[in-house]
Amino acid sequence: MKKIIILLICLVGAAEVNAQNISGSWVGSLTVGGTNLHLVFNIKKATDTSFISTFDSPDQKVFGLKCESTFLKKDSLFIKCGALNGGYTGTWDEKDGINGIFRQGPGKISISLKRISEAENNALATDPVRPQTPKPPFPYYSEDVEYNNAGKSLHYGATFTRPNGEGKYPAVIIISGSGTQDRDGTMMKGHKPYWVLADYLTRNGIAVLRVDDRGAGKSSLGDSINSKTSLDFSYDVETSLNYLETRTDVDKKHLGLIGHSEGGMIAPMVAARRKDVNFIVLWGGPAAGGASVLARQYANSLVQQGVDTASANSYEKVYFQILQLVGSSPDEKIFETKAVSTFNAWKNMQPQQTLDALNIPGDMTTKIAKLYNDVNNAPWTRFFVSYDPEKDLSKVKCAVLAIIGEKDMQVHAAENLAAAKRILTAAGNKDVEVKALPGLNHLLQTANTGQVDEYAAIQETMSPMAMKIISDWIKLHTK
């Protein structure tokens, strides 16, 4: 899952007069799941006693967000970010460096900021040209659209594409993976996988609606964004379905969903509720559940840090068991009792070589309690680890294609494809196809290692083989 740590950051405020000028652009970076993300704070002096600031996340194509509060006292900088449920505090050297702590929810990480020139700041916003990014003129009809949910509390921006000519066309909605993304899925230094896929499908006779996530592009953020979960986002998809059904150029008997990563968990939620969903494509969908996915991702990160595979795999098993307890424990004390017991039982079965490789301390109680607090205080994560995909997958009666790259290091192909097939067929769904695609990663790029840190270095945005498989399957099911 490509969980992006920045949802939205806002900062503006007053500061005390300081002899030096902190005005300028300041950049830092953090690593999330092997992905390096740049954070830029742009601070301008407004008056003798105040500053105005904006925030950029150039790797996510988020620019110019107004700030909530910035406070400078002598050499101490304090930034409060309400929408982030966190902020940044640091010590300024009164020249070109700030050392401090970046916070989001319960998470904290040390990040140093350095002053950069306007040219350097502009360079961060410039992406390499990706060869598959669609370029006009397009041999199909394209329309930017906007619509609201039923209660008009949320506004959405999207692009609808369909083949040229009169008629009604089968249509799909692309559901993004986790994190805030624009309608194109812009990520990893200019890759736009959802646009690339939409272009391919539209050229092959299939209409596509790709939608800005809440807070991206033309879509509104809505209220209490930090409390929202995949279930909330599934109702955004229903709003988009309702919009498609108002169009006269859409074949309402052939409406489908393509869910990527977290979207592959959301698509079955919608299909289980809606009779008008004719087919779904699960692209890197976590059918084995979020706890399993996160545990395997953690084991993979251990191997990347130099831990031997056997030790990492052993820790994966106990980490999975503990994550399962998070979702089922009503309070911290009950969780702590169960989790410590589970961990100690595992620890007592391990050879000293494994414990040394994992650097396991004598008492894990404090760390286990912190894990509960970290997950429990992050509603999206708590839902993700406690949600059982079988609940909705077992209710899906429409046609299903599940595909995962064999080199996917975020959602394990064999485990999750097997889970999807088992659940769907056991529930009586007779139109299920699962495919592990050789040589491809989580984005369905042709990969070497499949690791997240490789995504940006690959010129290909999405394998033509993968797009053909998706397109051919949809055409077969919309005749």
C-alpha cells in the first residue's frame, strides 16, 4: 500500500521579531515505506511582527496550502497543523538550517530543514517526462466534470473520457489507493498511472471516470478528515456511481469499478451494497486483510535493513497476531495483557539467534502499549487492520478480476489472490478470475526488485501487458 503520510497541511501565523530573517523556502524529507517525500515550508514576512506561510508536498503535487499558525520565539520555531493533527517544532540556527521534530497524529520523526533558493524550490516541482503520460490531441472525448454528494457536504472534481461518437458506453470508475491523490494518481516523480490506464481503456471502447480524492484537485476536503476510514471513502465512490448514471452516454447495464490497493478493498464494499455494479477489477487488493498486509510489509522492511529472512518471517507471524488484537480489544489494558502474553509465548519459542537478529529487548510491554496507542489513535489504520474483507467479498455476486504483480512487495500476490478466490468461490460467485502477473510490482510496472524505492526510477508507468489484460477482460464482460 502506498500510504502517504501527508493528508493536508495548513500553516499561517504570527511571530515575534527576530534579528535574523527566517523568510524563505525550507525543505526537509522523510521516508515512508521506502519512498522519499519532500516537505517544503514557504515563509514570508508580512509585517514587522508577523509571517505568512504556505506548505508544499511536491512529490504529491500539493502546493501553496495556506498555513494555520507559525510562531517564532528567539531561535525556536513552532508550527501547528490542525488538518494534519500535528505540526513541526524546531531550533533555527539563525542562518540556513532548522533542526526539529515533525509530528502527525501519534507519530514523530526528526527532520532537518534547510533553506533553498527559488530555483531549487521550482526544481522540486518539476517532474521528469514519463513516456506513457497521455498527450493531446486525444482520439476520444474528454470532459472535466464536477458534482456533489446527496447532502452537498462534499464536492468532487473528475475527468470523464469516452470513445468519440454517439452511443452508450460501458464505464468504469478508478478507485485510488491509500493517501490523498489527484484524479491521475500522480506520484513517484510524475507517474500518472490512473490517467495512463484511463487513456488505454478509452482507446479500447470503455468510458472512464477518474476522480480527485478528498482534498486533492477540485474535490473538497470535508470535515473531520483525520477520522475518516475506507468505509467513508466507499461512499465517495457511490456518489461517483450516481453521477455516471445521470449521463446519457453511459451504458447503465455495464458499470464497473477498478480498485487499486486500498481501492481494491473499497470496490467490494460498494459492489456488496449496489446491484448496479456489473463487474469489479481488484488491482493489488488486500483480500487477506490489512493486518496481514502490514505485517508482511514490516517483515519486508526488516529484510531491507539487513535482518535475515527466517527471523523476519518469524517476527511477521507474531506482529500479525498482535495487529489482530488491536482491532478486537475494547481498551488498552485488555490489549496489553493479550499482546504481551502473545509476544512472550512467541519469544519463548525463538532461538537466541533470532532474538539477536531482531534486537528484541527483555521487556516489550512499553513498545506493545505504544503500538496500540499509535493504531487506536489513527482511525484509518485501526479500521484497516480490523476490517475483514470477507465480510463484503462474500456478498459480491458480479464478475471479479483480481490481479497482482508477482513482484508486489506491498500486497503479496499468492496470499491475497488465494484469499480473494477462496472467499468469492465459497460464496457461490462463478465468475472469478485471479492472475499473478510476472515481473510486475504494486503499480504494475515492469520491475527489478519490486521495492517501493524503485518506482520513481522506472520509466514505465504501467505495463501494456497488464492494461491489455484489464481491457480484454472488461470487454469480454460488457458485450
